[in-house]
Amino acid sequence: MRSLVKALAIGLAFVALVMLGYFGRDYVKLLGPPEKCWEIKEVEGRLYKVNPCTGQFVLIGDAPR
């Protein structure tokens, strides 16, 4: 009985971690080093390289049409 409860607790913890990684990947990314936060975003027809961890952004150019 005790081993069944232990196995169930481990299984639920694993499922919780998988769900956190899937649904919370944008938030989990903020926990890592700022160098790995860069992403490309389109704003008003222009492409920007954005780092949400530090608030930096760089204009790349116009978005393709």
C-alpha cells in the first residue's frame, strides 16, 4: 500500500513537471540565463529581436509580405 502511494506521488510530480514545461515554457525561459531569452517578434510589420528577460530589443527589418 505504501509503495503504491509513493509511486502515485512520483507519477503526479512527473506529470506536473511535464505540464509546467508545456504550458509555462515562456515563464520557465525567464528563469534561465538572459543570453538564451532572445526571440523574434513581429510588431506593426517590422521584425524585432527581443529579449524579454532584460527588456532589450533590436530592429531586424521589415517583415516579409
